[in-house]
Amino acid sequence: MPMTLCKRQFSYLKILLLLDGIGLIAGLALVTFAGRAAQSPALVRTREAQRSGHKTTGPGTQSGGAQRDQFIEVAEKSGIRFTLTSGGPEKQYIVEAKGGGGIAWIDFDNDGFPDLFLVNGSTFKQSKQGSSPRSRLYHNNGDGTFTDVSARSGLDHAGWGMGVCVGDYDNDGLDDLYVTYYGGNVLYRNNGNGTFTEVTEKAGVRGGGWGMGCAFGDYDNDGHLDLYVADYLDVDILKLGGMGSAPNCTYRGIATFCGPRGLPGGRDFLFHNNGDGTFSDVTERAGIDNNKYYGLGVVWCDYDRDGRPDIYVANDSTPSSLYHNNGDGTFTDVGVEAGVAYSSEGLEQAGMGTDFADYDNDGWGDLVKGNFSDDTKNLYHNNRDGTFTDVTYRAGIGGVGWLFTTFGAKFLDYDNDGWKDIMLANGQTFPQIDRYQTGITYAERSLLFHNRGDGNFDEVGLQSGPGMGLRKVSRGLATADYDNDGDLEIMVSNMNSTPELLRHLRKNPNHSILVKTVGVKSNRDGIGTEVKVIAGSLTQYDTVRSGGSYLSSSDLRLHFGLGTHTAIDRIEIRWPSGQTQKIENPPVDHILVIKEGEGLVGSKPFRKAKAGTR
């Protein structure tokens, strides 16, 4: 979130003083700040042309090189009837603008079809009255439709909901749900009969303050999933709501609510799984978030490939954090040294959602991060030496995203060509910005960046069907092949509106596989497992991960596009336990179930779309 002008100037001055003696970096920071205050007319025109989808010259523009997959929006047609509540229409306070929108794809009944959980928010009035709307659980019927099963699910906690993550914390073969709220979070244990039981207090994972992003990961590789929770602010929302008029802050000279700067940050939580259904709060002992940054998106990432999962946190208006796992139960924030704490100009950014994946197929995971408008989004390339390089502009992502406010951020291979693309879900926080001619609008379309396979991307959103052209105030973003046909579908949550379920209009002609990992010595979901797929000249890597994007969790099954390859040479697995496996010549266009120590234990061909369902 942006600062008021005087606070922003002070923050940049503070950064420059900290960089005293590094003249080049300090100079770049000063020039960047001045440039934001007075951009050249030509630059403004170029950015506004990119903002509206018009072609511009240079890398990253919409070219003819990418396959034009056509996406359509099918949420209501599929039976998903939901409206995300988050404050009033004017967004007078920061909680109304951040307001959640978490999405989780979770196969809660193990029928092989991912089900859907949507986190709901609230309003000040509803919060005070205890009448906040419930979150919703939709059962996947396996035919492209969903049934609302919320009433009998036991997922009945009400409050100002934010985010959600999925993981089998008790290794019983049933995925559980952790949901973050303002004022304390909730852990739901899956009973295996279509219902969940709230076990938060028993498990010891309530937390406090204002929970946002969360993710399960086994940081000590003991076979039990631990839990990281990002905390945003330590404020009393209901008291804020009783203040009457909105606080007097500004963005581009427009009166807005204040925050997060000037408000106390909440400390993130790290919960260690004790293996008996309970967790221990090890936050302080592990060295997590001593500065109480404004945490939002969270993803586990073994960025240095030492076999110990690390943690990346996208922080708002403060340096983002990369916690290196020291292997002794402690972590060290190496974000600055690794090059992922600030922008390429050395400035703090308003980080939102984030994801970790290997977009250039070199075997090392990279990072993507969404930020506020009047700033680039970040694509950090892994240098394989513990550092990253911000290649946002070089890759063609910088200019086109400048005026968008990006919350959801996700790597995905939407066209099954074997190269991970990037999708950004966007939406401003200030409704009043529509009253002014700024080049920025409150509702925004999503951005879809096609990976050329040479380190560069083309933004193809407006050429990718009517679903991608919708303008909403988007927050959460998560992917799953919910109909098991080999193509990824995309779910986007929207503030005070209905969600978008985006699916392909036609079956993608390229080949693919889905890989479900089942741990034995490792955690049951195999979260943290590294998977390498080799098909002729195409080699890909991915890691099973929980959480990520903005407050959301995608399908835990890994999706690999194969392009025109009709055979796979082998799949190589490295489990969190350290055990390795090779699967020779597995079938293409199948869902593959790989079990630790046993190999391929299940294989099912993709579902063929019925006539008329496309």
C-alpha cells in the first residue's frame, strides 16, 4: 500500500542514508523517486497504452508468437454462486480494501476431483453484530459442476476471513484446512465423511492479530507439516470502524484511508508440528519477523536446493523477507543479500502475492511477486548461488504492469507447452480513483504473460478470450485441473462481487500429466517434494507446495505441460526425507500417483470432455 507523501519522502531518505557510500544505488533510488513524481509524457502515454491493452514496441508486448488459448468464465454455470463481502463500497479503512478473498482447491473426499473452498469477509456492522457471512465449500461433482455443501461441512466459523492453506497436518490421508482471520485463525481437521471439526485450541495454532497468508511446509523434514502464518497489522478493527470519517491520507493527491504505514505491524507466526496433533509456537526461537513487517503472501521455497525448505514472505511497504533455513530450527532473513527484499532500484515495495517455480527450466526455482500500482511487479531469477536478479524489465513484465495493482501472482503452464507462464490478478484499493483522470482504474483486468521459452514473456491477456478481459477488483488466485482433462483452470476472487472460474473454450492440443505425491517417511501430501520430468529435449522441474499467490492454495497435484511430446523418458523424485526415485517411461496424458518408496502406484487417463461441455 502507498504511503502519504511526507512519509514516503522520509522513507526514501532513510533508505538513501542507509546506502550512504554506495553512490550508484543511492543515485538510482533518488532518480526513481523523482521520476515517479514527474514522469515524461511519452512514458506516461506508453504506460497508459499498455494499461489499456494497446500494442507498444519492445519486449513483453502482445505479439503473434504465443498460442492463443481462449478462456471463458463459467463460475455460475458450474454452480458456484458466491459473493465476497469485504466492507462497504467506499473502502474507508484498510481492512475493507485488503479484505481477504482466499481460495483453496482441496480434494477433501479423495475422489480425485479437486473441490473448492472460498473464504468470505465481513463488514464493520456484521462484525460487531456477530453476523458475518460464512465461507463456502463446493463439492466437485466430476462433471464440470459443483454443489454447495457448506451447510453440512462443519466449516462454520464466522468472522472477517482472509486467507487459507491446505495440508494433511496429521498424516491421516485427508487434507485439512487452515483459515486466517482478523483476530485469530482457525484449523479444521478433515473427518473423512464430508465434514470438518474445528481443532484450533487443541492444536495450539490460533495465532492473533490480523492473519493473512499461510502455508504448510516441513522445515525440519521430520515427516510432519509445520505452518507459517503471515500477520499484517496489530490493530483493533472494530474501534477503527467507529472513528467515523476516513483518515486523511492521500494517493496521487486523492484522499484515501491510511495504512499500513503509521500502524503497528503484527509479527508472523511459525508453528512446529509436534507429531501428535498439536503444534508449538517457535516464532521467536526460530528468529522469524523480528521487525514485525506487514506480511501478506507466503510461499515455502528451497531456493538454494540444500534439501531444507526456506520461506519467502511478500511484505507490504517494508522489505520482503527470504528466511534461509539454517537446519537447526532457526532461520536467517537473507532477503537483502539475496536481492529479493527491494525493487531493482533499492526501494521498499507494497508486496502482495507471490509464487515460486522454475520458469526457465534450469532446475532452480524463481520468484514472482505482485506490488501496488506506480511500481513494477517482480520476477526474480535464481542465480544458483544463493542470490537472485530482478529481471522484470528484461523479461518483458515491467512496463505493461506498471499501472496495475497486483494481488494474486501465479506461475502456471496454461497452454501445456512445457514452459511456466505467469498470471497476475489485479484490482486497486481506492474506489475513488475512478473519479480522477490518472490512467488507473479501480476494477482491472488480469494479466497473462506467455513464456516464450527464451527468458522473455508476452502479455496476451486481451487475446486470450472473454474470460481474461473481465475487469474486476481481484484478490485471490489459484489454479487446478478441476475436471481432470489435462488443462489448468483458474479461480479468481473479486471484492464485493462474484468470483471468476476461467476454463479453456477448447481442449488444448498439447500433452500433459498431473503428478500426485504420497509421502511415507515424508509428510503424507509430499509437500516439499521436488519433481523432474524429462521428455526428449524438454526437462522441467517443480515442487509440491501449499499456499502462495495471494492468501490462496492451488491444487497440490503438480501439472506438467509436455508440448507435442507423446512420451516421457523418466520422472525423477526427491522427497523431503532425502529419498530419491526414478519412474521410467510413465504414460502421457494421465494422472500419475507416485508413492514414496514404491514408485508409480496409480495411473488414470485424463477425462475426455463431453460434447457441449466446452
